[in-house]
Amino acid sequence: MERIKYEEKMPLSEELKYFVEHLDGAVLQIANGQHALEVTKILVDASNQLEN
């Protein structure tokens, strides 16, 4: 088993920060609008399941 080191940060906050840093037109390398839409759909579905 390989241990992967990572920083404990809020994923959605980091994604938003990444987008804001690229508002100047720089090419998005790790995420784009499609990824954001997919994440939003997953979060909405998860919230709906928790409510039921």
C-alpha cells in the first residue's frame, strides 16, 4: 500500500479558487465547466438522498 500525502483543504473552496485564478483566460488544466457541473449534480443528488 502506498501512502499519498495531501493537504487537508476544502475541495470545493480549492476548485473555486482555481477557477478564479484562471478568469484571465488561462487554460484550465485540472478542471473545467463540465467538471463543475458534474460535481454540482453529484452534490445535489447526495443532498437529496440524505433528506430521504
